[in-house]
Amino acid sequence: MKIIDALSRELILSNLTAKNKVDCLMEFAQVLANAHPELKKDEIAHVLLEREKLGSTGIQDGVAIPHGKIKDLGNIIILFGRSLEGLDFQAHDNNPTHLFFVLLAPEEATSTHLKLLARLSKLLKNIDLRAKLMQAKDSEAIYKILSEEDEKL
């Protein structure tokens, strides 16, 4: 499965308003619940916050991949968020986080979930891609960049 197969244009946030980790996760939960009425904001927030208790999903180089599994979810959903000023997401390198990929998966989708996490991780190791995503003027430009890069993997 490709990243772009699970990422819709309305789930690209080119300028997050959150200033801290919890508010960021709550912003993601609200947007996801608005786009997918079958999901509840509180359930999404709970899943993401519980995962963060295990260890930050803020990896390094300004990137975080918050993720979790939701019972009865039909398909994997990806949300992309960008914080232009960056925020403290307790990343492993202690630097501000700017680029976020939120991955929600059905409970039974363990293999696909892990493959997509690996694909995202590989994609985001590309310094040029990270720079392009930071410089993109809007959500549509971000979607185009991600589509093109996803095809190269």
C-alpha cells in the first residue's frame, strides 16, 4: 500500500495552530473526526495519547509519526500536518518537530500498518523531501510532492 492511497487532500494541514504536543494531537483528532464522522474525536485522541505514553513518536529531523489502531476502523487513514514554527514533541533528537504523519489503522491491519510506518520512515529520511514539504505554499502543493515521492519508493 502506498502512502497516498490512505491520504486524502482534506487531511493535509499546511499550518498547524497547536503550540504543544497535547494540543497538536487534539487538533489531529478533531480534523480526523470531522473528516470521518464514524470516528469519535475522544477515541482518536485517547489512542494517540496512549501511544505517546509508550514513547514519543517524534523521531528526529523535525519529523513525528503519531499512530495507533482503532477498533472497527474500515481502512487505514493518514493525516499530514505541518507546523511552520515547530513545536516540542519530545523528539529523540530534542529538536522542534515540523512535519507530522498521523497513521490510524484497523486493529487487524498489523502487517499493513507496519509496512506503512516503514514506508513513511524511509520517505522522511530524504532531507530534500523534508525541505520541499516545509517550503510548499499550500496543501495542494504538499499533496503533489507526496504523490510524486511516494511513486519513487
